[in-house]
Amino acid sequence: MNKKVNKIDLEYIGYSDFFENHYKNTNAKNQILARIISEHKEMYIVRNEISELSARITGKMMFAALSREDYPAVGDWVLITVLDENQAIIHEILPRRTVLKRKSANNSDIQIIASNIDIAFIIQSPDRDYNLNRFERYITLAESENIKPVIILNKTDLISESDLDMKLFEINNRFKNIDIYATSIITGKGINDLIKSIKRGLTYCFLGSSGVGKSSI
Ligand SMILES: Nc1nc2c(ncn2[C@@H]2O[C@H](COP(=O)(O)OP(=O)(O)OP(=O)(O)O)[C@@H](O)[C@H]2O)c(=O)[nH]1
Ligand SMILES: [Mg+2]
């Protein structure tokens, strides 16, 4: 699984003083830093300066875990030891700077959507349950965690100029200090502006219903 990756600095994938201050206080002998980039059944993919590895948590961590929040989540900075060129062991999760959570389907446990996010792109499209209250719920979720919300109205090719103007007016009017991008992957509208807004070293996520264009963008 050791995917060939370019050597990078940890800052490039979001490492900052916040994590460094915690890292300094761990007694991490022989353990190195990595970031969780995806989660599979009891297995994680972690990334550091030089590689991507599959990783599992230690038995100790598993037995000590009281809830979902004690397990690694996508976005976490963790301390690992490397077993071989493909595998690593996760020993510890550094404190999370921000956490996006939701109640799981059966309402009994908290699910972590992602951690250590700086900016949330909150995306809707006119053909998929477009609704200002939905923007509001996601904005509240982000802001409650000190994550900066940014609105994307995608698939602008599906509506007329005047309908678009009206929607942008009502979004602007309701969410006064929030940046808004009107995009279309068909015409390319707004995509360059969106890309230009993205800053190296910050972590972004997309929040929105199925089919609004998160993967496409
Ligand atoms: N007309 C139009 N279609 C779009 C646009 N962006 C995405 N689509 C289409 O909308 C459909 C859904 O897009 P996805 O990117 O898969 O949506 P998603 O938000 O990732 O959906 P989930 O992964 O199910 O959450 C696809 O068929 C895309 O081609 C757009 O700007 N205009
Ligand atoms: Mg998708």
C-alpha cells in the first residue's frame, strides 16, 4: 500500500504550532507524526512527509477507548511507529483543534465526520433540496467548532441569470459576513476563484447533500 508520494513538509498538510505544542509534551520516543487521511474498517491510511501507510491502533488504545471519539478520525494528527514500508501502528492521537461531529443513525453514539478542519465549504445546488435553512444548519455546525464556513452554490448552469441573482441576493442577505462562490463544473464559472481562495497548509472539507457536486468540484 506504500503509495509513491512526493516528499512534503508536514506544514503542507496542515501541521501547525497548535499540534507542535502538544507534540512537545508527549514522551514520544521513536514515534513520528502522521495525519489520518482515510478510514476503513479498523484500518487507517496515514500520511507523513515521505509516505502513505496503512495503520492500526495499538491494543492498548483499543481497550482504553470509551467512545468513538477515542478512536482516530480523518484529519487527526497521530503518533505512529513504522513497522515496514507498508504498515504502521498508531499510538496516540494529538488533541483535536476542531471536530465536526454528528449523531450516528441510531442516535446512540457521536460520529466524527472529520477533525482539524479550518474551512468548511457548504455546498448546495438548485436541483437538490436547495434551502436556506440547510445552509444555516451547516453554518451553525461549523461556527460552533470555530471552523470558517464558506458557501458554494453549484450547478449555476441549470438556472437562469435572474434566478441566480435572486438566489445570491437572498443568500447574501441572510448570511451577511460569509463568502459565497457561485460555481458550475459545466461552464467552469467560479471554479478559478474558488481555487484561488484555497490556502496551502489549511484543511478544507465539503459539506452538503448527496448529488450537489462535492466530488465533481
Ligand atoms: N449541470 C451540472 N451538473 C453537475 C455540476 N456539478 C456536478 N454535477 C453533476 O451532479 C452529479 C452529482 O455530482 P457529485 O460530484 O457526484 O455529487 P456529490 O456531492 O459528490 O454526491 P455524493 O458523493 O453522493 O455525496 C454528477 O452527475 C455530476 O456530473 C454542475 O456544476 N452542473
Ligand atoms: Mg461525492
